[in-house]
Amino acid sequence: MAGLNDIDVELAVMLGSTSMPIRQILKMSRGAMIPLDARQDDPSVVIVNDQAIAHGQILVDGDVMSLEITNVIRTGR
């Protein structure tokens, strides 16, 4: 198990998505807001190495954000 400590994985949390023209993206500056297709209480998706592995709920405590895993996605493997 010690060898597992040296394996890198790419981890992402998807809060929502949107579609917009590239010209609009190029006009964005710091502080720009991007509207997403998700509501505050919608589950987020945890993605590891381009594979969805879990759903979670974003929690905010002051300046600290965290993700509570609410459901692990089982795969056929």
C-alpha cells in the first residue's frame, strides 16, 4: 500500500455547466460571473481521471468550502 502514496490523480468537482460563444468568454475579466444550469442545492459531481465517481454537496463555513460525499457511483468494474 505504500506505493499508492506516489500515484497522482486528477480530481475535479463539477458544480454545473453552461454554453456560451467564445467571443463572450474572451470578453470576460476578473470577477466575471458565469451562470450555471444548477441550483444551490443540486448535487455536484466528483470526477477522478475523467470518470465520475461520486455526488456531493458543497458546504461553506466562513471562508472555507468543502464537499460532503453523498453518493458513491458504482461502476461495473
